[in-house]
Amino acid sequence: MLKKIASVNSRTERSAALARDDAPIAVLQFVRLIRDANLPDRKLFVHPDELYTWLSRVLTAPEQARLKAFLSEDEP
């Protein structure tokens, strides 16, 4: 799995994953994989707003709108 996470697509500036905060073991395992892959532009978030803020810095306005819509899909 580390090989897959560590592989880099030259067109990807940043990537992020959103985890549930009620699954601490899974979060810790994923954080370890990201750290071991030594890729600072990949991050794990448990809060959608933090993920949005971090990714939106490298997105165009239309991409930001799509990300905002995606992150709000599960909200009531």
C-alpha cells in the first residue's frame, strides 16, 4: 500500500483524504502511511472545512465550487 501512496503523478499538486473522527486507529494508520511516503503535499483531514481551505489554495474557482459541492453531499 505504501508504494501506491508514494507514487506521484507529476500533474498532482496536492491530494487530501477525509477521515471520520470516530475511527482513531484508521486515522493513525493512514497518517503513518502518508508520513512514511514522505509526501508533504498529501494530507489527511477529519474536518471538511480544513480540507477545503488547504486544497482550495491550488484550485481554480470552478474546481473550488466542485470541491465545496462534493464535501457538502453528506450534510443534512
